[in-house]
Amino acid sequence: MQAKLTLRLEEKLIKSAREYAKSQHKSLSQIVAEFFSIISSKRISKKNVSLGPITSKLVGSLKGASLTEDDYKEHLIRKYL
């Protein structure tokens, strides 16, 4: 099902987008739809990235830990002073 989308953009950008679409022999709607499709698939593929072995072991290691910013600052003081 297709739906209508209204965008408010700078006139120069709209003109440039129309020229680009024309040069690609596509409608501006097709260009926008392809762009949305690309950014959606990139977002999904980032979620499916496998973690390295060390990172996988660390995932969840701080679950339930009640560390505060003060704890972190105290750690840095002990480590570097």
C-alpha cells in the first residue's frame, strides 16, 4: 500500500533533487523510496553484526553492577595518582 508523504525542504535542495532524479530517469518518489530502503537496510544490518570473541565474553559482565560516577572517579584517582 502506498501513502503520500509531504516534505518541507529548501528550494535549492528540491531543484537539485529533481535534476538528479531526471538524470537517473527516475521519479523523485523513486529516489526517495530507494534512499529510505538503503538507510533502513543499513540500520538492520548493523544490528546483525557479530561481535568478536573478547567482546562476546564481556557482554553482560556488568549486568546488575551498581557503579556510580563517583566510583569511576575514585578508580581513576587510585589508578593515576
